[in-house]
Amino acid sequence: MIIVFGQTKEIMADPTRRFSNRVENYVKYRPTYPPAIIELLREECGLTRDSVVADVGSGTGILSEMFLKQGCRVFGVEPNRKMREAGERLLRAYPNFKSVNASAEETTLDNESAEFITAGQAFHWFDLARARVEFARVLRPGGFVVLIWNERRTGSTPFLRAYENLLLARGTDYQQVMHQNIDETMIRRFFGAGGVRLETFESKQVFDFEGLKGRVLSSSYVPEPGHPNYEPLMRELDAVFDAHQEHGRVSFDYDTKVYYGKLEAGG
């Protein structure tokens, strides 16, 4: 159950466990984030190689690695054991990385210990009211919160329209948990009176059929083997791929949205 500023969403008794059986596909097939995000944060927020970043909901370490490559010190806060262990394997060569077994609502980090708090493809899973209190505690004065999503352009091509319809028809709880359920009103309320800025970058993934299948199965709202919808989904996915592939490939086109700002009173 997730509480969003007083609204109850019956999603799952423990949403932190949703990806436990999907880690391998998540590591292989989930997209990274555009490098332009780093330049944005340098110019707009004063990110430097000495910055301390708390990457909350760090998962398999995709976003954390971007900051580690800049020389930043990064705390990867992740409550899901299998996701966290995958992140530890990916990032074991970075001495500035520390893996933290904790949640967005109780990070266990010290007061005023980070200049940036980031969340890549994770913010919609948080209890927003509690997370806001925790972020305000952990941030140093003048620090920034940065929320990032790779948002699939669901209606931009015939393939992506067909793929979206497949998820709506065969997904387990796709409409209930899609990150678009966190709208800009909620985000602006989270940041408070200081406001929030949005930058959008284009990005893309190209898949053969095996890659597309892995990308699909990395999503928590897609049925797993044994579920009544699994075999129908796989058959229909094959048909969608065949109908729209070009030279054996299909493309996921994304708008990568980056919300950034400081937490101010009035949130």
C-alpha cells in the first residue's frame, strides 16, 4: 500500500519486492539515461566531482553509475535485496559507492549528508509525504532533489501504439502502477513553494525480438510464466514484432524527463 499525500493506492502489500524475479532482465534490457543530464546538473545545480549523491531506489545501479563516473560519492539506497545485490555487482569497482539497505521513507543516512537526492524510475513507488520529510532531513542546505523518468512515447509510432495496447490488455496491473499516475501537480506539491523545473531529453532503445521480450519481462506489471496471461502475451508480442519490425528490429523512443529543484516550505 502506498500513501500519496493522503490518497491510498492499493498497489501491493510490499511494492519493494515487485522486481525480485525480474532482476536479470532489468540489468540486461532497461535503458540508461542521457549523458546530457549530468551537464544539466552541472550548469543548473552546481554538480561537481566532489558532490555527494543519495540515489534513492537505486535498483541495479543504472543512475548511480552515471554519477560515479563523474567522481561523485554515491549512496545507493535500495530496499529490494536482489536489485541491490545486482547494483553492488555492477558498481563494485567504484570505491566512492556505498550500498544502503533502506527505503525512501527511512534512508538511514545522516542528517544533511547529501547535496543531491536522485530517483531514477522510482519516485512513483514512494510514500510521498514520508519521503519528503526524509529528503528534507538528508539534504544539505541548498541541496537539490532530481527525479528522472524514461517515458515511452506510447503513441508516437504504430509499433509503440500496438505495444501499449498489448500492455493494457494483458498486463496484470499496468494502469494502476504506471509512473504517469504521479502527475505534475503531485510533483510540484512535493517540491513546495520553491518550485520545480523540468527538462526533457530524447533517447532510444533498439531491440531484436529476444531483446524486446527481455524488456517486456523486466516490467513488474507483466505476467510471469504460469500466469494465465503469460502465453497469450508472448504470442501477441511475437505478432506485434512481426508486424512492425524493420530489418529485424523495433525501436522504443523515450522522452527522458528530469524534474529538479529544492525542497521548500509549503510542500
